[in-house]
Amino acid sequence: MMPASLPRRAALAGALFLPSLARAQGPWPNRPVRVIVPFTPGGSTDIIARALAAELQAALGQPFVVENRGGAGGTIGTELVAHAAPDGHTLLMGHIGTLAVNPALYPHLSYDTVESFAPIVLAAVVPNIMVVNPRKLAANGIAELIALAKRQPGVLTYGSGGNGSAAHIAMVAFNLATGTTMQHVPYRGTAPMLNDLIGGTIDLTFTGGPPALPPVRAGTLRALGVSSLRRLASAPDIPTITEQGVNGFDATQWYGLLAPAGTPRAIVERLNTESARILSGERLRQRLEAEGAEPSPGPPEAFRDFILTERSRWAEVVRRANMRPD
């Protein structure tokens, strides 16, 4: 992790020349804006990024183009944005894994997940849903799954979108909370992992509502429990995990928009204002809530504080589980 003083100096230096640069280039945005998703298409990060990007494009009059730059647990795409020009034309859709877990899982990152970025808005929180392949596992609830896992330590396999992904860290937290051991199978994204789960290559996963609910509703996967402390409004028939005896269990994903550190405050504030308006609007709110995502906009400073709190929380989970990149 880079020393905190380096990004501050870089941000200060940027602040000295960015006003003249902005005058030379004209009003922002004056060309297409890239929104980097550091994972392959099909996962919650991608789904939420595309929904928000389409609305920002309509509001701001320039294309907001989502680019998937997956690999290395999201660090490749995140690094790209950390080192991009701080002019508001390259943004990151970050999430719990890339911003809160990876600093502990990958100790030699070339960026800092707070100091290298200008947080814009916490876009949404997404409770995880524990889903199993019903043809492979007879479990109909969390207690039955725990019993199966304890009878066969290390035999059941769970997939994730990669090391440090939301599914990975949620399953690690679940194993710690229940005293179970299951084998992690990382993929290069949520979509290929779900395909293998539906096909029977792996046994289960713990992923967000946007990718999990469609196969659950289609009957190809069975939902056992929700990771939040209250049930999903869009799937009220799925009980929470804490209801099923794992008291206080809470492993919720979250997603937010960020720019490179040094991005002019006026651009950050405009993006925050437009994003908050869009996320609070009926159209996008209903769309996200139907997929198990809960819009959660607030000011940039609140998002920064939230990242710091989550980083501390999940670093402890990484330490307790002795997690290593697979």
C-alpha cells in the first residue's frame, strides 16, 4: 500500500493545474466518460454500473461507456482508474471487495483505496443470497447446509467471482460464524461462476440479488437465506440467515462510484448530485429494488468514511481466516 503522503502530494499538485486545464478543455463532460467495472459482465457490479451509467448519460449529455476490466480480484481495473487522468472522464464502480477487502488480501497494491480516489457516491447496498444447486445439495435451509458441511469438512465447493470478491468474503465470514469449512473455487467473474453452479460443477455460492434472483425464480437454483438482518422486499419468502440460527450474521455487498484523486471538486459534486437524484428517483429505485439492490446515496464524505470503516471490519475477517489469494 502506498504511503498516505504520496497521494496527498499528487492531489495538491493536480489542484494547481486542473483549473487551467478545465478552462482549456471546456465544460465537463466534453467527451465520453468511461465507467470501469473491474469484473467481467453479468455480476452485481456490472448490472448496477450499467443502470446508473445509462441514466447519467441521459442527464449529462455525453456517453457513459461501461468497460469491463476484470482480473486479479478486481485490482487490474481499479488500478487503471487510480492512475487515470483526474479530469472526470474515467470513473470506477467500486465495491466491497475492491475497496475494503483487497487492501488486506493484496498487501502490495500500487494504490490506496481511499487516498488514490475521490469517492463520489455510495450507489447501493446488496444483501447476499445463499444459493445452492438443488440437484447436488438436498439442503432446504441454512441449518441443513451447516450440517452437511460439518459432516464433510472441505468437501462442499462454493464459487465466487474471484479472490476478494463479495461472494468470497461473505462465504469466509459464514464459515467463521458457523465453524464450517468449504472449498473456494474462484472464477473470472460472477456470470461464469453461476453458469457452472447451475450446471452442477460447484455446489453453492453466496452472491448478490441482481445475478442470484433470476435463476432462483426460474427454479434452477434454490435460495437458502439472505445475508442482511432483514428480509429483501423483492423476495420476502427468503428468510435471513440470522433468523435461521446464525445470530447477527450480516455480510452485505455495496457499490459506489469513484474518480481518481485530484478530480476537481465541482465535477465530484455534480456527479454526486446527479447520481443521488437518479438513485432516489422512482424509475431506477424500483428497478434496483426488484433485483434485491437498495439505493443508498449520500454525500462523498460519508462514502469515504464508510469505506474506511468497512476496510477495518473486513481486514479483521481476512486476518482471522488467514485468507490468501488462491
